[in-house]
Amino acid sequence: MNNFKNNNRRNRFKLNGDRNFRRNGNGHKSNGDFNNGSSFKRRHPGKNNQNAAKLVEKYNDLAREALSNGDKILSENYLQHSEHFSRILISQENSKIQSEQLNENSLDNHVKIESETKEKEDPIVK
């Protein structure tokens, strides 16, 4: 008698319950950092963006090459990629300038507060 189920073959398709999800006590999947209300932080924030200058050059070169091969559409695609990374560069520079200005302002305020407190503590008697 033939069995239609072949036990020698591996089951290639797993059911949803067979996956190795960790579940908490009430039977729901715990998604770790992806729960609502949690503060999710990337492990390496900005990893792709730190080479933005190199990526701008790369896509400009690819656009030039595609244009020389006669593919104007691919060239425009590469130019759009290049523009995207150039915008990222500009935003990085702006945020760096803003953080430097904030640091300078906080330092100036700190020095000003220190001088005011010293004047209040040690008034000069004339």
C-alpha cells in the first residue's frame, strides 16, 4: 500500500507557529525594540550617510558613463541618486553647524552665568 505522504522529504514550508519567535506569557510575539511607545535606536545610525560624498561621486560617474553609452534614462536615474546624497551632505553640514552654534551659545551662557554669580557673591566695595 502506498502512502501519499513521503516521510523522507523535508518539509520546505514551515507554518507560522513553527518559526522561532519568542513569545511572552499571553501568546503574543514580543518584538523587542519595535513595540509601540518604545524608543527605537539604530545600532549604526548614519552608517550609509557617512560616505555620502563618495556616493555622490559614484553616481555622477555612473551617470556620465550611462550617458556616453547612449542611455539617457539610466543617466537621469543615477543623477537623481547623486542629488539625493548631495542633499544628505547638505543636511549633515547644516546640522553640524547648528550643533556647533548651540555649543558656543551654551558656553557663552555658562560663562555669563558664572560671572554674574561671582559679582553677586563678591561685590566690590568702593
